[in-house]
Amino acid sequence: MIGEHESIGSTTRDSFTQLASYAEQVFLAQPFRIFVLGILTSNVGPKLAFWRFDRSGAIGSVPLNYSTSNLDLLTVVSALSSIPQMNARRMGFHVDSISWDDKHAYPLDHKSNITIKMFKPILGNLSVTVDPSSEVVVSLKKLVFLAPGIVTRGTRIWTGSHIPPPPRAMTFLTKKIPKGALSSGEAIAIKYSWSNTKRALEGDLYKLAAQKRVTGVATILSCTIYENILTHLHAGGSHTADSNFTQAQSYKIHIQRQNRILSRLVLSPTGRSLLDPTLSPLQVAEGLLAGLIGHASLFFQGGILHRDISPNNIIVIDDDLPQLASVPSPVGTSDPFAWIWPGDTPLRGCLIDLDHAIEASVQPSGALGRAGTYPFIAIQILGGQERHRYRHDLESLLYVLLWVCCYPAVAAAANMISSAHPIWPVSDPLSQWRDGDELSVINHKVACVIDSSRKFGLLLERFRPGFEHFKRVAAEMRVTLWRLPGRSNRCGLSEEGRPNVLGATSEGGNSKNQEGSAPPGEEDEEEEEREWLLPEEVRLGVSNKQAFQEVKEAMQRLVTALKN
């Protein structure tokens, strides 16, 4: 448990904030905690309040005066005496999907030897299925990602591998292992996260992507749903339960917006994020290309918009780890999406994390928060000016490229540019994008990336040694995103205008011709005079598909140059 005593001169709010910071530390230190209990004592008398923190917020008891009220005293003594007797579930640990070492009372961390069970996944010709008659045990090896915060998805990602059966099960080894089945030693990723119930479940989007035969995106092997905060932790939200709250209506409104559900995804392949400093320039380039292909396939082929392109969401596949192969294409069938990427050509990375993704044909979910990772959010999404489109994710990919080419910053870059230029600080070139408020980040990106090729060129000089070839790709992506028609390479920010009067807009490849433009013969005669973007355009007169092809060709040239 956690506890805090109000010090003399402090307020209850100050003490609660401190208590909440302790709760966050527990969530970080103990990845399988679903709630944390706390005690807040008063500095004005013998009073205390109990608190419970979970992924929807905090619920506290009324102040209990154990000096003047016998009932309050009994409540406090009963609660405190019961705490040491609580099992792992009652102490706030998730236990339904895991097993751990008998030497430990609670599944605190990796030292508890945590394992999970899942039905054996089998890769068929069309999709991933499971064998319900056969379970496999997976050992959680390493915690590779841990999200901070309390009222968040609380994402935890582990690497794991299949544990072979004990010797006594050898008699079953004569049974033929199905093609594509998970075998001993293959590396997989296990992801636990709390999804807002107003959003589409990430597992469902992965399944949809698999059904649409999306390439360049992680393959889902298993998806299981566990605790629902409203029904499992808050007594079901019934009238009786709601009446326990002194502000029942406020609670009801809050939980409708912040109710979350815990899910476990098992995914393949595993790899290293683009932020890994040990990646070579070639590996970074191959990862960026794979992220571009995965995003395009997800959008054009799967009808899903990712909305969170960031370095952590693109992984480079390690050659030294055995991987579960992707779902093969059916034999003897043509691929109408081969223009995105030929199915017989392997990618050296993939796109992951569909937490913020949506089906491109539907409106945003209404869940709170802005989609994306702050430094990489597109300008007009950061400003709340437009609905999230394909072009915004492509803009985020440019910011990812710039980021991984600049970090980790090296002292050698200081010799390339005079220190008189504070636009891109030597030791931390893109710090403004990470630390600035929304308006300052927007102004900085517009002034230094879009409007001024000179200032953008100064940023390219901050690239790390070995990343010189990336400069051309960055410059070409800038032109792809923002070049003004009839202005050579001059760039400017265009805003989305009225709906496409020529027909239905193109969302996720569901348009008339997949290219986001009108059929031949129906072009707008005044196209050159139009100053606003259509929903399916990246820049004026250039469709989503055309812009993708421009960036793909630039990325392919980069990979070829680095290989040579």
C-alpha cells in the first residue's frame, strides 16, 4: 500500500497529489497491478481517508474520524487488520491470465518467473487460427516497454518464448506439428493495455487487418479480454453502487468517459524500435520503409488509419531471433494491392500498436485525448483544426525520420553549424517539439520545416554521422507533403476545405478508384485555382496514393544506396 500524511502547512490537495505520485510509482514497479490502495491522514486531527487508484482515476472514502466516532474507528481497524490477509487479487494484482513462482506471494516483476497460457496459434493460408485442444505455456522474458501515468492505457509489453513441454509429455511428440504452429524458442511479444471502451479494441483491428491480408503490420496470435473497470472494480455501476457516491452524477459522467478494459495481445514478430541506438543506418532505413509500407497497406488495403506514427511504433526485425512467419498469400491468386509491396519480398521491419487506430470510414470514437505521440503529431492535428487523415500520418513519418537521424545527438555535429543558430540546439536539436506547448510547436514546425528551406537545411546538418543519405529523403518528403503548385520547390501549409464535389471522398481505399481523384474525364477545370485540400489529398492535386508512391521510391533509393 501507499500512504501520505498531510504535513503542517500543506493542503489536502497537495498531499493527495503526492499520494497519486506514489501510486504511479507502484504501477511502474509492479506491471501487473490493476489498482493500488492508499491511505491519506490529516494534520488537523485523528482522521484519515482510504483511496483506490486504477486506470480510470481515483476513488476515495469519506474522511473517517476514528477519535469521535465508534463506527469510523471500527471501519479503520477492520480495514487495516484485513490488509495483511489479502491475497494477490484483493491487493490489486491481475491474476487471471498469469502464473508465477510459488516462492512469491505476489507477481511483482520478472523475478517472479511469470508465465501465461494460450491456445496454440496456427498460421493457415488465410488467417491465424488456434487449436482449442492444445495449450502452450509462454514465459515472459523481458519487459521492453512500460507506459507512465495513471489514467492511461498503462501499456506493458513483454518479450516471451514458448516453453517446451516437460519430458513426461514426450509421448505426444509423435503428433505432427501443424504448419505455422508456434514452436519452442520462437520470439513473440505479449502486450497488456487498458483500452478506453469508447474506442475500437486493438485486437479487433489487428484481426480486421489480418482478414484484409495487410502486410508490414504485426500478426496477432491471440487476443483475450479481462477486467472491465466499471463492472469488475466498481461494483458494476448499478443504482445501488452509484448511491454509495456522494457525487453520484459526477461519477457516472466520469466513468462513461473513462471506463477501460484490460486486454492481452500476443503478437509476432519481435524486434527493436527505431530509437535503438545500436541500429545501423541501413537497419533504420529498412525500418522506415517497412513502417511506410505497413501504414499504406493498413490504410489502402485494410481501411484502417493508424494515427500514431512514432519511433516506438516501428520495429526492426532481428535476424538472430527465430520468428513466426507472416501469413502467406493464397497460391494461384492475384494480389490487387501488389502496388503497395510485392508479397514475395520480405520486409525487415513492421508497424505495431493499433491503440489509436480507427477504421477510416467511421468518425472518431469520442474517447478523450489527442491521437498521437506529442513530438510527431501533425501540425493541424496538434492545433485541433482537422480530422485525422492519411496525410497527417505521412507528416508524422517525416518527423520520425528527422528524430532518428538526430538522436542520439553527437558532439561532432557542433562543428557543422555555428552555435549562433539556436533553432536546432546542438545537444538536443528537436527539444522544442518535445517540451514546447502546442502553439510554440506548431509555429516552430511551420517556420522552420515548411516555410524556410534554409532553416530546414540547417536541421539536416544536425544528422548523425552515417546518416548523410537520409538528407535527400527528408528533403523529398518535405516537398511531397507541402510543395505549392506552380511554385517549383516552394512549400506552404494548405488547409482542408469543402468536401469533394466530384464524388465520395476516398477513405482507406474505399473510393471510386483507390487514388483519391476523380475518374478520367471528370477533372475539375479550375483545379489549379483551388487553394484548399480535398480529404483524400496530401498536397494540392496529389492523392494519397501518389504521395505514398513518391515517398516509397525515395525510401527504396535510400536502402539501395546504403546497401551499396
